[in-house]
Amino acid sequence: MAMRILYAVLLLPFLVFPLFGQSESEAAIVTKITALEKAWNQAFKFRDTKAVDALLDDGIVLVNDDGTLLPKGAFLASIRESKASDDEQVTPESISVHVVGGVAVATGIFRAKGTENGKPFVRRNRFADTWVKKGDGWVCVSASATPVLH
């Protein structure tokens, strides 16, 4: 019995300390992905296609709030071609990040305010973005937005 207790006491640090390391690592990932989401909103708002390009994987699947699919090149072109008044403000209202291994899924709501066809608009969209660890950084491999109607 004493041997079992000694064995358990010696084994305990090896079982507990990895959990602490994991949660710190997960917390760091959540912080990083949240910052990347905010950076994407700012880059989109200021039409910084170079910054948006760096955040998105080349094979990204983008689902717009109207249901259309856009490849990365078409999405970047739409940013380049938009007028300054089109999206005056893009603000995240909430962001939640769930980490599973080398994948992080960010969900939340963002608000967009601007002008479309000469008329002002304010929209709220729920988003789901999937980020994957590649090399030393993270890239978004899938993004979708759905209008919040109520």
C-alpha cells in the first residue's frame, strides 16, 4: 500500500503539470486568434488587401452573408474595388474561440456600417472562422457570415 501511495505521489506531477501547460497554451492561442480576428476587421475596414491576404490561406473557403462563395482572389478584388464609404465601420461585438489541437474556431457577431447603392446601412452578422496553425503562424482556412435578423 505504501508503495502505491509513493508511486502515485511521484506520478502526480507528470499528470498535473501538462494540464497547466496545456491551458496556458490554449489561452495564448485564444488571445492570438482574437487579435487576428480584430486585425482582419481593421484591415477590411481600411482596404488593406496586403494585410487581409496574409491572414487568409490561399485555399480559403469564404461564404458571404448572401450565401455566395468567393475564392480568395475574388474576395481581395472586392475589397480593392470597394469605395471608402462602402464600409465605414466594421466592429466585432463578440468573439469566442474554441481550440482543438492545431485548429481554432472563432465565432461571434460583427457589425458593419456604411453605404450601399447610395443608401446607408447597418448590418449585424454572426460569423464562424476556422484558423489552422501553419508553420509559426495561424491562417484562416474557412470563413462564413450569416445575417442576424433579430
